[in-house]
Amino acid sequence: MAERPRVQVQPAFRYLGLFLSVLALVIMFAQLFITSGEVGFVEGLVVYLITWWIVIFTVLPLRIQGQYETGDIVDGSEPGAPVNPRLKEKALLTTVITSVLWLVFFAVMELGLIDLNTLWGPEFR
């Protein structure tokens, strides 16, 4: 079988992803020193980590080519096992997607676009 063409990511998108990831990290650690607002450091970290794990499980199946598709089945392994899982690329993509989602969450909570008291009642706080 012919190998699939490799998708090239433009440098501008890489730098944008890196910028958004660093921005989310800086804002998250700034919450250690800024106590006012809706999102504290622990809440932000918990939301980020839970979101990261949810996103990694959605990204893992992308661009997978099994051993049976390439015809290079290693003896004693599952024929559906990936030839090259590209885990570094997927971890980076997951970090960028999670950073964008976390920045949206942070903006929504800090700007008060969603009031949690209206969702769960005044006894929430």
C-alpha cells in the first residue's frame, strides 16, 4: 500500500499554538498571586488537567495506520496495532487544543458571562 502523504503544519500555526499554550500557562500561574476573580490556581489547574485527558483520548485515533494496512505485521503483536503512533505530535496537539479551551473557560468565568449561581442556585457558593 502507498504511504499517506505527511501533513505539513505552517510555522505560523506552530507559533500561534505555542503562544496560546504559554499564555494559558502564564495566566494559570498568575492566579497564584492574584486572588480576586472566579478562577483560582487550583480550579484552573484541575480544569486544565481534566480537559487535557479528555482531549488526548479524542486525538489518539487520528492518523493511525495499523500494521495490517501496511503489511508489516510483527510476530506476536496485534495486527491492528499502530505502526507509528506519533505520540509526541498528539501530545503537542492536545496541549494546544486544551490551552485554547482553557483560555475560553477562563475568559467566560472571569468576565462573568456565565453565573454559576443561576445554574445551581445561590447555595453553590
